[in-house]
Amino acid sequence: MSTDAGVGGGSKTEAETRELLHFVTQETRFAIVSNILQHPEQLPSMYELEQLNPSVSEATVYKHVQKLIEAGIVEEVTLPEDERRQGYPWKFYGLTDEGRAFLEAHNLLEAEETLQRIYETISDKPKKMVKYENAPRPDRE
């Protein structure tokens, strides 16, 4: 994907917009975007994203998260050092404002509430995932 077709690159041509839509809706990347949307804080850790995508290797999840960051759809958000706790994650992944606006403009956020309700019904989460889910998160204001 060309870097100038990323979200924050100003006004896009129709072809660049189509390319970005195709990029975001690729199966694994769209699953990751959906995982972010369904997370209670919309800031899952890498471990949580890996657990939510068991059919994909951890390396593949990481690679796709990095591609979404490069495209400007997702951002890495870190907990300030003085708020980090041993045994808990301190890096999280959330949609950028531009990424959210792009998804909204292309009707890709319509299932957001449904995704959150589905997430709440997952009952067989590993203990580590529940622990990570309840970890302190950075403020994004």
C-alpha cells in the first residue's frame, strides 16, 4: 500500500480511497479493527488482540496491527511510566480520530454496539486476558 494513501494524507483520489477501503477490510485487519471497537475501553493490548484471533499467529496479528498504524487507522497508546504496573500491559491499540472518521464515512462502524454486546458475552476468556482487560488504560483526551 502506498504511504500517501494513508488516512491523514489530505484529500484522496477515488482510487486511493478504494485502496484504503480494500486495505482496511482485508479479513485479518478488519477483525483487528472490530476487536478494537468491541473492547470495553476500545484500547486492547496486543495479547488481547492475539487471544481474539486464535486462528492467526501472534506474528501475523502484530504485523497487521503495524500496517494499520502505518495507514493511520490505528495508533499505539502507552500508559505513562509512573502508572505502569508489573505484570500488566502498558501498550494499547486504538483507532485514530482520522481512522474512526474514515470508517464512519464508509459505514464500517454500524455494528459497533453489536460488537460490544457480543464481546460482553464471551465467557471462556483466559484469566490472563481478563486481568489484561481490567488493566489501567491511558487517557486519550
